[in-house]
Amino acid sequence: MRFSVDGNSFVKDKKPMFFLSGEVHYFRIARDLWPLHLDRLKESGVRGVTTYVPWFWHEPEEGKFDFTGQTVPETDIAGFLDLCAERDLLVGLKPGPYVLAELLNQGIPEWFIEAHPETLVEGPAGKKNIPYVVSFMHETYLEYAMKWFDKVMEVISPRQLGKNGTVSLMQICNEVGLQQWLNGIGDYAPVTRGYYVDYLKEKYGQIQELNSVYGTSYKEFNEVKPPLGDAKSSGDFAKYTDWHSFHRAYYVIYMERLMNELKNRGADVLFYENVPGWVYGRGNEFPVNINLYAGLRDHYPNLVLGLDHIPENISFRNMHDDWILNGMVKSIQGGRGPIFLAELQAGSREHNVRSYPNELEFFYKSCLAHGVTGMNYYMFSQGKNPVGRGSHGPTFYWDTPLLNDATPTPLYECVKRISGWIDANESSLLESNVKSDMGICFYRPYYETEFFYPLFLKDCTYRAGEVGLKYDIKAYRDVAYYEALLKIYQILNRPYDFVDMPGRDLAAIKAFPVFWMFSLDRMDAETQTVLADYVSSGGHLIITPTLPYLDLEMRPCRILRDALGIDEQDSGSPLDQKVSWFGSDAIKTLPPFNYYNEKGVEVVGRDREGKACGVRKNVGKGMVTVIGASLTYDTEQVLSIYDRIIGDDISRQSIYTDNPDINVVVREGSSESFIFLMNYHPVKQRFSLYEKEGGERLSGELVLDETTCMVYPYKKKLSERGLEIKFCSAEVFSFEENEKSVHMVLRSKPGYPIDILIKGPESSPEIIYSNRSLEVQHEGKKGEWRARCEHANEEDKLTIQFA
């Protein structure tokens, strides 16, 4: 018996499955309540349990371990795992060494920190700058951590799936690099600096090569010190760039060591790593953390990257966050693994941030629309911290599906609905996908920035002009890339896929007839070459806001400019910052403006002085469009400009709506497709649906209440009869079919229209809904039959009988 991954799905016993689990912390719940929590979790339709296994909790004194409740009943992790196995609940364990989890010392025993302060990370002045965080590769820390692994694996190993238990997956440490990101500073401790020197030796080979980039005169690599203070020159900037890249390589070394040590102690499960990054209900910083683990995926292609998804409250403000983050992880995983939400918000960590079941149910459905095939509700059960061990106070999480005493809350019913829908639609959902013929580059070097932009209450450590750059990386990636380009195409219902670079070859982007490259001053030579080859071989490259002219080490690199033959004459920031794009009225556009020679090009953008700041040109078999300034999402007109840039035929879904405030996602499968309809606005919306092919109306008028998502079946084939349920405006929670009839349980909101369209039968089928026969109308020559009524109850039965 195995739990693994295959393509985009989890697999149990060779059968694809949607992995649905809930976080239940045994150490935060009274021992005698464990069975009740697990029973109610199982009854909700959730299929697994995840939990941290805190080191400090089981080794309160050096060398004294308790895994069976001898000292405190709630240390009986062995008993907890056995209870999970009795209920056939798959288990995901997080044995650290770090667990974080808002616990004192982040789960590291207090006695270890007190006895071995030399293991703590150091700041640039030699100070212990991040409390209770160790240098990961310090041998003393690793020595004691491996003793912990020795003991905890004696409990875990015999309880793995396929042996005597159900432990099926295991997290490697927890959110490695999180503290460095939050604090905006790396580890300057001697042990870490030794690895840093090794990294520089491997990258540069000769000290003279490093000196030429840094503008220094080191005689040997051991003299090189990590960057200190602000970057004041291009050499300083390059040194910081290496400092960022080194930490990513360092995390790989650490996590590789942990995985190998766990395997040596009998771990035979699926490994995953949790990726943190949401800040105050937004995900625009998340790509920095996704980027931390890109190298780890290269070494371990079967490692699953689990995501945090913590939107706090869902709205138009953050509607695009989960689509973007899911897509970036999918790209980094190279399509070799599921999109797994390892910490999916269920409740709230802060009492001053209230979460509501209707908003969370909306968000869970949007995650399903955006490709998720595994979800872990965090938290499923509210916890009470061991006395004095919580970092914030006694209570851990509010508004969870189960309270600490296992009392269900309104969110519990929401979880049951999601589970019921997944149970009824699992196989079709797993084999469906969103089709897209537009690619957008996720250029990872623009997100190697945690030491340039400390997250909280600290200033940026460089000024673009001082180091020889035109663009501040974070300002432009946030405003022009994340909040404009990526959001607008979701608003326009034009899906896209990400390709992460560098490291992808031409084949990775040739699959897309249109490919967007958000480009700042710097870009590596390999990526520039791939983009140039893409255009010459027939692709349409759209690049904004500038063509690169430096490589990542700040050396001149004009490969792409030269290959495209685009003559950039000048750049500037005029007082009047409006541009006319594609002949439209001039709109505010973020400078600097890059100006181009008009010879041999089509001008697509002019500033108020008539100078060309956007051009289009045929190159080889393909075409390039250069938008030489930063379009931002400040005005409605920018939506039509983004439409114009790619043209009418690119990335149009098979279904569209006549209401621009309804977001539509179509997941297409071979036997059934799904239409996800999302209203991110706090007002009711009315609309109809249309098919792209032929512009035929698919539905009559439909309605969505405020902040609501509904999932409707589309082209659901009926077995071997050439018939299909082409559309039904209700969510299907069960489906049974026999020779002459179909029986469904439908869920919707009372008063919502039920619009059902049947394709294929020669004569009118009888449609019985809520014990009454509906009037069925023939849809002309199309061989389609339609019935409409109002949904009567929250859940009702519908039967279709064929002649």
C-alpha cells in the first residue's frame, strides 16, 4: 500500500485521489477528546490528519523522551497515530526539528538553546539577531536533532502506511528560510560563512572573476565577507545577489541532509515542504518564498511543495492571489506533482481578523477552480497551548470547524459541503484542466530579494540609481506585474500558465503562441537567448517595460536587444505621464518611458509629445511587441489595452458571460467539464452564459449572491448513449445512471434558477425536479432540450427519464 504522486494528483494504491485533510494538534487537545475530534473529522468527509510533532514536547529534558503519555497524557503520539489508523485516516507528520506553529522557541527545546547558544544564527555585527533560530548546518545542532530523529522515528516508522499504520507523508522541517525572510537578514555565523565561501568558489572558479564583478581586490575566497549595510554600487548589488542565491543553495543542503537522515531511519513516505508567504491577506510576497525551494525541486523532483493560502477575507482585492501562487508552484514543480495547500485557512490565527464560512467556502471553491488537488484545513480543530508554551497566548486559532472541545461551528457544515462535492465529482475534477495558449514568465531572479526589502518597518537596502539600475525591482514587479498584468487577465477571464526561468529551454515556451516577459534591467544570457529563439521560431513575445541590457551580475548583456533589432534611443520620465496605446485615449502610465526608432516597426504607444514608447515588429517567423513603459491598473481603459495586446483569439475560454463582474473558470475534461462562476463583489449579480464557438447562449439568466462561487457541470457525458447533460445550473452532489434514467442530488440556493440543458435525445425527456414534472422545450435544430424552474430547497432530487 503506497501514497505517492502521479502527474498532478496524489495516488493511493495506484488510484488518483483528492487528498483532503485537517490539522489537529494532539498536544493542544485533551487526550480524552482525541477520539471525538477524529470521529467528527471523519464524519465531515475529510480523509486525513496532519500535525506537528514538537521536539520540546517529547524531550522536555535532555535525553528524557516520552511518546506514550507517561509524563503528560497529551504526549502519547503513539496512541494518537493508532487512533488515526483505526479510523483509516491518512496522516501527515511534521517532526521538525523546527515546527514553528506559534510555539515557544518554535519547537526547539529550551534546554538546548540555553546549553548551546553558539548554534544560533548571527547578524552582520556578530549579534544573535533572530532569537531561537539556529545555523542549520551547525554540527552541534545537527547532532542533537539527529538524536531526536532517532527516537521519534522509532514511533513513526512502524506506523507508516503499508506497515501497521497510516502515516503517509512527512514535512521536512517547517518553512525553512521563513525567519530570514521575515527579518530581512541572512545568517552571518561562521559555520554558514564557510558554506558561503564554498558557494562562491563553485560559482566563480577564480578569485579574479569574482573581483571583476564585485569591483574588489580579494586575493583568495576566504577573504570575501558577506554584504554589509546598503548597496552603494553595482558591485555591492552583485554581492547581495550572490548572498540571496547562496541562501537558496544553503537551504537545499540542509533539507537534503534532513531527508537523507529520515530515510536512513526508516522513513518511506512522500516528503513535502510548506511554502509560507501571505502577509495581511495578500500573496504578492509569496513568490519570494516559492523561489526559496526551486533548487530543492531540481534535486528531488518527487518532493511536493505545499502552499499556505491565508486570504483572511476574500474580495476583489485579492481575487487573483491563489491563481497566481498555484500557477507559480505548478511551474516550479515542472508539472510533476499536485498543487497541495498544506495550510489552507480554516478560521483565523488572530482574533482581530474574523473569518466567515461563506467567504471561506467561496475561497475553497476558487482553489478547486485554480488547479488544487490537495487541501489541508489549517486549523480543523482549535487548540489550547500547553501552559507557558504558546508564543501569543493560551488559545490557538478561532472560528475553526471544531472548537477545542470538539463542538462543531458553522464552518464545519461548510467543510462537509466541500467534501460532499469532491466525493461526487472527484475523478472528473482530477482529470480536468484549464486550457490556455498564453504563457507568462515567472522570472525568479526578480524574487531573490528578501535581503533588499526587509518585510516589516525597515528600509530598502539599495537605491536603483545608485547601483546603476533604472528600475526598483519590488516597486515595478508589484504594481506593473502582479497587480496589473497578472490580475487583469484573470479579470478578463483569459487564463494563462507560468513558465519559471531561468533554466527552461525553448520547448517550454514554444507551446504558447503568445508569451509575456516582464523584464527589468537585468536578465541572464541563457534566458535572453531562449526568448530570442522563441521569436525567430514563430512565437509572439510581449515584453515590458524594457529590454534587458545587463546580466544578473550587472555586466553588459544585450543578446535579446541585438537579436530583435529594436533600437532603443532614449528613456525618460516626462511630467505628463500619459500614453496613447493602440490609438486609445491617453492614460496614465508609470515611467520611465523607453523610446524607440520608428523605422521598420509598427508604433503601438505614443506619449503626449508623440514619441514612440511602444512598438511591434516581425522578427524571423515570429513577432515581438515591446511595451516600453509600465501599464498599471488604475483605470478601466487598461483592460481593453491588455485585450488588444494579445488579440481576440488568444486564451479565450469555451464559455463566457455578459457580465464583466463575474469571473469564469472552465475546467475541461474528456467526460465532464466544470464551470466555476465567481462573484467577488459584495452585491448580487445577474448574467447569462454563452459558448465561444458560434456565440450560442448556454443559459438563461442566472444569479449569484454577493461573495459567492458556484460550480456547475458542463458537457457531462452519459454512458455510451451519445447523450450528455450539457449544462445544469446547480451543484451535483450525487449522480446515478441506468439504462433509461439519470438521478441526481442538486444543491443550490432557494430561489436560484435551475436551468438544465440536455443534448442528444430524439424525443423530449421527462425531467422531474422536487417531485414535479418540468416543462421541457426543444432548442430548435440543435437536438437540445431545456427546462427551467426555481430551486426549491437547499438540496433536492432531479430525475431525467428518456423514452
